[in-house]
Amino acid sequence: MKTPLATGAGLALLLIAATAAAQASPWFGTWSLRPKDAGGKPETLVYSDAGGGAMRMESVEQRSVIVTRFDGIPAADVGAGAAKGNALAVKAISPTVYDWTFFTGGKPFVQGRNTLAPDRNSFSEVSWLVGKPGDIVTLVYERR
């Protein structure tokens, strides 16, 4: 027979585990640009928890670091390789899709949409220059 204390402790552990699972974004992890999309130039992205519902996005080769809240508000690039005025605005569409705009010199430069694959082992990035929305580029990043 279970005692109320044992049942309460089990429920508390279950709630803690469920809360931790809910906070872990499916985007967290290390991603590499698919070799055939890279054109000989590697790109590694590291997405991690920045606390308070924010995500830290690092481009290793570009030495770019941006912390976003998925609210559509531009966040400055604070990485060692960042140029003044570089920023990224990210807006969550769903837990597995987000739209983004990259700013350079304070002005919108590139827009896109990132979509996580159903198996969560890759995501596609569809992007275009702000002034040329018909010139679409699609890249695929794979989870490492």
C-alpha cells in the first residue's frame, strides 16, 4: 500500500521531470550545414538554453552569438565576429518553426523560415534577400 508521502514524492518528481522536458527546446543542440549545401565552407550552429525562455544561437565559424526570445524583437549580435548593427529578429510560428530577419547596419538584409524535420534530426532554412524575395535559397542543417 502506498503512503500519501510516497505518492506525493512520486508526483513531485513527475512534475519536475515534465517541467524540465517542457523547457527543453527541440532546437537545442549542435547543427552542421549539410556538406552538399556548404559549397566547401562549413557552418556549425550551436543552439542552447539562455534562461528565461530565451535561446542562445552561436555560429561557430562566423563567431556570432545572439540571444533571442522568439518575440520578433531584434537582438544584437554580441559575438567576437559581429559587425556593428548586426542583429537577428526571431518570431516563433510553432515549437518547430520560426521566421527570422537578419539586420546588418541596422537595416533588414535577409529573411527566412527555419523548419525542424519531423524526426528532429535536421532543419531546413529557406531564405531570401529582403529586396529579392523571389531569389530563394534552401539549406539543410543536420544534428550532430
